[in-house]
Amino acid sequence: MMRMESGAAMVAFDSSLEAGVEAKYSAAGMTYSKLPSSRYRGVVPQPNGRWGAQIYQRQKRVWLGTFVDEAEAARAYDVAAQRFRGPGAATNFVPLSAEDEEGALALAFLAEHSKAEIVDMLRKHTYDDELRQSKHPGAGTFGGSRRRAQSYHETARVMLFEKAVTPSDVGRLNRLVIPKQHAEIHFQFWSGAAEASKGVLLNFEDAAGKVWRFRYSYWNSSQSYVLTKGWIRFVKEKKLKPGDVIRFWRSTGPEKQLYIERRDAESPVRLFGVNIWDGRAVR
């Protein structure tokens, strides 16, 4: 509990209270007064003057983050509502529509990320940046899964290296270690940015056209290059196990596309990918 004293009156902001309630202490005792309510759905005022966004799922509150601007919090709610409840969800602003190109791209982006991932982006205020990166020209993130899968077979490429995944690569650490010698040679274009920041976003696409997004980072503690954020989800859905071989490829063209191919330890199963990093480090 945080207290602020002024004269005979004292104001306390109790974190145990529901959002939007300010507790006031005075000589006459403690009273509660409601903060001004928001005009937007899913938005609640905060004692510090900011605005919180929240959504309910199965009678449980999911906190979407705190925002300086009330309308910004409302837009965060709209994003979550359309991911949690579909395109027909009630929103504060005009909902996304598959009838226009921008709306279709945004809806596809929502569909290709889990609810937890979207909530994480909203809380960290990275949703807009990640959506913008997914639309980078030439990235091929959207525009038809079948067309993207077909383009893989038509693209000239060269294999960079391969790695048999270890038990720790497919464990609970949520990371794939890229051998340092290969990272510094073949991923040189991204490694400098990975070391200087929290990482860069790489998008990988499988044979079915599904996009997987991982963060390429450098860990000072172990002095290793890793793929993180979303890797464990990929491991579980594709049922990766120790011994499976991951092969990395690069297109021979100027577009700097990266590909990944998975070969099962027992039978060949292929997954393909495209890197769409647009040169900006993740903050």
C-alpha cells in the first residue's frame, strides 16, 4: 500500500483493491471513492492517472497492460477481443474486416499467434511493431499459405549447416542453441544486432504455410546464440525429440531469406521457413 499525506487527510492507493477504486483515510475513518469511469469497453482508470485494459475469459480477468492514453488502452482491448472472441467480437472502434487488405492481414496475424502471445505483446507494448514487421514487403508472411509453400520449392537456395537437437533444445528452457561458429559465419547479418539488444525477430514458415516467430538473441551468461520466444510451442506442436535434425538454408537471391528443414530421427518430415527481419532490433 502506498500512502500520500497532505494536512490532516491522507490518501492511500491499495493494490488489493479493485481497479478504479481509490481509498481515502481521514480523521473520520476510511472511505472509498470511485475514479472517473472510462467511456470505452474493457478500460479501467488507474490511481496514477493511466488507463488499464482488461478482458474476461471464463469468468477470469486477463490483464492486458497499462497505457498512458485511454484510447490506446481501448485499442488494446479490441485486439484481445478479436483474438479471444473472433472477428465478430464487440469492440470500441471499427472492428477488423477480412474484406479489406489491412484488416485481412491483421486478422491473419492474430490467428497465427496464441492468445498468450498476443497478451504478452500488448503488455510489453510491442504488438504494433510486430504486426508491422509481419507486413514487411517481400516477407511473405501472409498472402496465401499454399502459394508460400509452393514458392519454397521454386526458390534456389544453399544449405548452411545442420544440427541434431539435444535434450535441452527440446526441454523446458524454450530455446534452441545455434552453434557459435555457424551463428557468426552464416547469421552474421543478424548476430551483431542480437548482441547489441534483446534480440531480433525471425519468422519461420512451415510447409503448410504456418508462420512461426522466434527471437534470435545472444546470451552473455552462456555466450551463446539462441532462438527463443515461441520455440517451446513449436517443439510441442511438431513433436520434436532429441536426435531430430534441423537444417538451415539461405536463398541465393538478394532477399536474404532463411529456410529451416526438419528431418525426423526416424522418418523424413520437412518444415520450411522464411526470415522477414526488417533490420530493426527488438526493444
